[in-house]
Amino acid sequence: MKTAVIALVLLFAAMAHGDTKVVPSGPLKAYKGPEGEIVAMIEVNDGKEMLVYFKNLGPELDGKTLRYLLETDRDSKTVYINKKRGSKTYRSIMLTARDGQWDFQHPTKPTTHFGLSYSESASAAIKVDDVVNAYKP
């Protein structure tokens, strides 16, 4: 009985802190920006979230993988995080897709915004395990 109670307490504690494990639920797709920027994306956790890997986007993002929420509508996708400002929560959108074309909004430089084009060579060069292992919750 004690073991069951301890297991339940640990389960609720894990749920309260959020699940840090990511399970890829789609293929890795890499996109290039106009000046050689690379943004690689993998849908995770049944398409509810996305891991986004950055290359050639400046020292604050280069080589990092960040986890974002993913919202999919009939004809568009939005990759974002929820942020708090005071008592209000708002969406900070980083990537949007419409008709297969992705647009990137730099998460720390709001004036940096550009379109992305799918790159088969970049998609083949970046490994799923490298992107997942670069994610640090």
C-alpha cells in the first residue's frame, strides 16, 4: 500500500512539473532562410509540440533546440510559446505556415523576420537524434 501511495505522489509531482520527455511523431524537416539560416523542425508528442533546431541564427540560438507548442488548423500551422506579462498570458509566435510556406520571427529580435524554403539537403544532413539530444529543458 505504501508503495502505491509513493508511486501516486511521484506521478502527480511529475505531472505538476510537466513532462520533459520528447517523442518524435513526425519526420525532421529543415528549411533555409535567405542568408543561409537553417531552422529544422520535428513534431513531437503526437503533433502537439515541436522541437525547433537553429543554425546560423546568431550566438544566442546557434546549435540550440527549443520546445514550442504547435497549433494546426485546416490550412495553417503556428509554432509558439505562452508568455506571462504581469497577470496576463500572451502568445509569442515564432513560426507560421500557410500553404506550405513557413515564415520565421526571431524570438529575441522582433524586427528579424523572413521566409523559409524547404531544403532536402539540410533535412538529410541533420539527424533527429542530434536535434532531440540538443534539447535541454
